[in-house]
Amino acid sequence: MSSQPAQLRAVRGATTVDEDSSAQVNERTSELVREVLARNHIAPEDLVSIVFTATPDLVSDFPAVAARGIGLSDVPLLCCQEIPVKSAVERCVRVLIHFYTPLPRAEIRHVYLHGARQLRLDLPE
């Protein structure tokens, strides 16, 4: 890691579910959050806040439930509905995580899993 002082940064990610069920929203959202944290070496104490969005076709559960389930109970979380664009990826959960890190912005690794991969084909896996 860099020897630079920690700065406030943000990282994006998204995933899709095969069906609108609480179990699958929870499973895929947990996977997404864990992967974002791992790829960017983010410890829970580095987190500032997490914003989740879900497409309008996901109504079975709040994505934030998954974050709480993996131990992020003292981080401010917010769930919102993604705008209903006709050509948008269906059954999609997106995340925006704010955190402190010494990493320069160019080294932040955004994470797109499952059907959401098509949103950012320009990014390495």
C-alpha cells in the first residue's frame, strides 16, 4: 500500500440477482460488498457510509440487510430506488461506498458481478 495519508474516496459496484427473493438479494449483495472491501483493502473502521440502489423490480428486501448481516452494523447505510430506465439492467443492486484510504483514485477497483458486469466492460475483473 501507499505511504500517502488517507483520503476520503468512493468506490462503485453492482450485481444482479436471478430472482427477486430476500435470500438471493441478501446473498448477492453480501458477495458484492465483501468483494469491494477485499479488492480495495478496506477495513470496517475505514468506512464512512454505504449507499445502495435497487432497480424497481427488486422489492423483496433491503440491500442494506446484507451489509448488516456481514457485520457492518455501525456504518450508516441508505437504500434508494434506481431510476426506471427502459434499457437498464434488470434485477440490479448497485453500491457506492465512501471510505478512507491512502490509495490514489486511479488504484480504486470498482466491482461488477454477474449480469452487472456488462455495465462496465472497460474495467478489469
